[in-house]
Amino acid sequence: MNPQSVFCPNLACAARGKQGQDNISVHSRKEKRYRCAVCQQTFSATKDTLFYRLRTDSVQVMLVIRCWPMGVRRKRSCRRLAMMSGR
């Protein structure tokens, strides 16, 4: 986790969008959370991404997304994932 490459996503924060100014620190490595020193808000490393609040493993999501352009439908993708994960 590199806090220098992250900025505060809080719309009301004066430091929003400013990277590399030592205003962001690691709040929790286990939960992958950062903390803004200006507004004191904590936020997830996946905030504003496809993976935010996602409970499914990100690797599985990427496998399904890669199958879509090849014309593989959702049902078939689920079967492939089940075979790959041993379910």
C-alpha cells in the first residue's frame, strides 16, 4: 500500500485530488484502508473502482470480464469458474 499514490475521495475535503503531499496515511493494512490527515476520513483502497464493496474475489471478476468479449455468456462463465475453483 502506497499512500503517496492515493488522494482523498471526500468531496468536501480541501486535499481532494492532491497526491504525494503526505496528507494520506495507511489506516489499516488488513482492511486496506487509508486516512486523510486533513478531513480525518478513512476510505477503502478500492473506493470509486469496480471492486468497491465487492465480496467476490477480484480475480474471478476479471476472469468473467475477460470472457465476455469472446462471446462467452454468463451461465457458461459461471460453469467455467466453478470448474476452475473446484466447486
